[in-house]
Amino acid sequence: MSQLVEMLKPDFLLHHALYGSVMMGFVVPLVGVYFLLRRLVFWGVALPQVSAAGIAFALMLQGLGCTWLAGGESGEKHLAIIGSVVFTGLSILFLAYMERRGKGASEGRIGALYALAWAASILFVAANAAGETEMLGLLKGEIVAISESDFHAMLDIFGLIAVAMFLFQREFLLVSYDRDMAVTLGRRVLLWDVLLYLIVGLTISLGVMTVGPLVIFGFLVAPPMAALPWARGMTSLSVLASLCGGASTLAGFYVSYTRDLPLGPVAVCVACSLLVLSWLARAAAGRRVPV
Amino acid sequence: MNEPLVRFRHASLGYGAAPVLTDVNLEIPAQSFVGILGHNGSGKTTLLKTILGLIPCMKGHFSSRGAGLGPPRYGYVPQKERLDPIYPLNAYDVVAMGTYRKLELFPRLRGKDGRHLVERCLAACGASHLARRPFSDLSGGQKQRVLIARALTTEPEVLALDEPLAGIDITTQKALLKLLKEFKEERRLSILMVSHRVQAEKGLFTHIVFCDEGQALMGTTQGMLAHGKLSELFRTEL
């Protein structure tokens, strides 16, 4: 208990890592809610891996001598996030376009994209032996070593994403739930879809840079699923999922700190435990589980 | 002379490159109650979706005009099975979607936008008692009432319904049809209703569009029922 109190003090050595990971825990499930409701959960597997491939590609370019692209450690990180956002954004647009055409097997496309992204990540790293350590660090998530400026940038971006998710909840709900209705109401469906996908891409890219692909996938899926059986509307689903994600990262950080375990996997295990508890409680209450 | 609500001239309708209906020539008058009928896969929904602007007219001329200069304001009632039950929405939430026509961030932040309209429309459809119940838990007839209430919150000139009576018992069908008839008279609405059969509703229609084998044939209900024309088209006694 004393360690928990120590963790929550402002002068705690890892307070940036703690606040950053809890912020990630609050915000990523807000986006994950739409993955779940639009039945695009498998996008959550492929896109973080694509994002990682984007990071590897950016670092490879720098390793191959394109130093004019970025200078210094901070420039390297900016280049990595640009690579991540571009790769993720293009993949989302590709998947969304194919989804709208409604032809072919959606799961097959996502599986192929995942395999390609993983293979490409390995090849990009192989072509840039000097950057291998850097890349591995990024893929595992470097939140423990996050710098002051990166921490504040991360808080700002995640804060904006959270505000946008609540402010435009009606639009995102309408185009997700009943697209045809949205068109007859004269709403610009494509515009809202693109905005949602941009937010998804940014969340995944930033998340992968800070906590790694595994954690991002876990937090896109587990907290919204844990919240769904108890939700009484979109706002309650978003708030419950966000609270579940924030609580999981806080508990995960505590376990990780006290037991000297890696933060990401512990946080994902805590989020999945909450999911199992949620479903058991729902079943015990004699109510059906919606998914 | 009154402008028709919807006009097609030598139009081809369909998806992608393949037309479902060809050489469509129709004029739907304002304030009519039109039954769009035909067998499964005959192009009824394609016709409705083109009218609503959900898919473009592939070839020929298509125009629609409401009371203003532009197209009419549509209240759309989709097939209820198309709405995914995974969404944790109650009936009130579903009806409120009809008020999401504009961004209106400030009224939204104050939480005062559209509440009275939603309550009025739920009451008009006899669905006030369903407001707090999960939409996915409602029966077919209850869902249909809620979806009609949602369409009414858009304050439409035209109510467009896609198979609203499918999978609903006869008593509920009659109640829903009575409701639609009342709305048409009280609110001077035009109604377009897709159905794959014609039984209880045929007495309400002022006009019938029959889709079959790539063609759409339109006439007044009286004309279509006379001399067993509709029976012949449906290959059953009506």
C-alpha cells in the first residue's frame, strides 16, 4: 500500500511514465469502442503491426543515410511517428475502401496485411542493423524512458482525441450505426468516416510509439468488451471502457513496479482479467453477454 | 401544374456496373401513398435507395423535388434487421438520431436539443413506454414503431419505409398501417413503402409500383387491381 502512495506522489521518479500510461489507458478504449461496434476488431491486430512497420521504415531510411530527414534523437522520433502515421493512415484507407466495396473476404485482407506488416518490419530492421536496438525499444514501448517534451506532447494529443471522441460522438455513432440514415439526413458520411479513421490512425501510431503494438491491441479491445455488457448508451459505454482502461493501466503499473515485471504485458493481463470478471458478473446476474 | 415528387425518365438503376432495373419511367405525385411491390430480388429496394439518394441513378434522368427548391426531406425507415444489435442503445437513443441533422455543438453541450421532439414522436407512435428499453430487446412490431418515430423526428415531407411489415404478426401489421394512414392525413405526408407482398396494405395505397424482371410498372391502385392485373403479376388471387 505504501508503494501505491509513493507512486501517486508528484515527485515519484517515474511519474511521467505513470501518468502517460494511465492517459493511454483512458483514451485508447474510446477509439476501441468503434472497433468493437463496427465489428472491426481484427483491424486492431493488423494496424498496430502496420504502425510498427512504419516506424521501422522511417528508421531504416535514416539508417541508410537519409539524415536530412531528421537530426538528433528528437528528430528521429518525429520521423518515426510520421512513418507510423503514414503507414497506418494508408492502411486504414485501403481497408475502409475495400470494406465499403463489400467484396471479398475481409478477414483474409486483414490477415494478409498483418503478415505483410510483420514481415516488412523484420526486413526494414534487417536493412538497418545500426537501428535494431532503437527499433526494439520502440516496439516494446518506451514509456518508462519518455522525455518531458514527449510526455507533454502525448498528453496534448491524447487529450484532443478524447475531447473529439465525446464532442463528435453523435456523428461517429450515426455513420457507424445507420449510414443510410446519415445520408438521408444530409450528413457528410465520408467526411465523418475519414475523421474517425484519422483519429484511429493517430491513436494507434502514438500508442505504438509509447507502449508498443501488443498493448495497443489489448486496450483497443479488452476494455470496450468489458464495458459493453453494462453500458446503457454510447456515453456510458465510452465512459465505462475508458475507466476500465485507466484502472487497468494504474493497477498494471503498480504490479509492474512492485514485482519488477514489464509494464505492457501486465497492463494487458489486468485489462483481460477485468473483461473475464465483467462477463462472469453479467452471467451471475442472469443477463446475456452481448458478444 | 403540380411538379411530381419523383420523376424517372428512361433510367437504369443498380449497383456498380450491373443495372437491376432498366428503362424506368415513373412519376410519383406528392402526397401519395405508394406501394413499391415485387418478388424478392426484383429491385424494390434499389428503386427506393435511388429515390433516397443512397445510390446514384446509373443512366437516364432522375429528379426529386420537395416543397422547397431542393429534394424533399426524407424520413427513412430501414429494414429493422439491418441495424446491428451490438450497439447498447435504448429506444430513445435510436429515435434521437433523427435529430442529428446538424452539428449544433452548443445546444448539444447544454443537453437541451431535440428532447421534446423525440418525446412527441415517441408518443405519436405509441412508443413512449419503450423509451428506456434496449432497442435490441424489442419485438419486431415495437422496433418498427420506434423506427417510424425516428423517421418522424426528421420532420419529413416523405416517409420511406423498407419492408416495415416483414416478420410482424397480422394484428401489429394492421396497427402500424393505421398509424401510417393517420400520419399521412394529419401531416400531409407522402409515403413510399416497399413490400414483397400485397395483402392488408393494398387498400391504403393510392399508387402501386410493381418491379419484376428488370422493369418497374406504375399505376393507380384501382387500375392495377382492375381486371386482375396485380393478381396476374403476383401470380396469386388478390
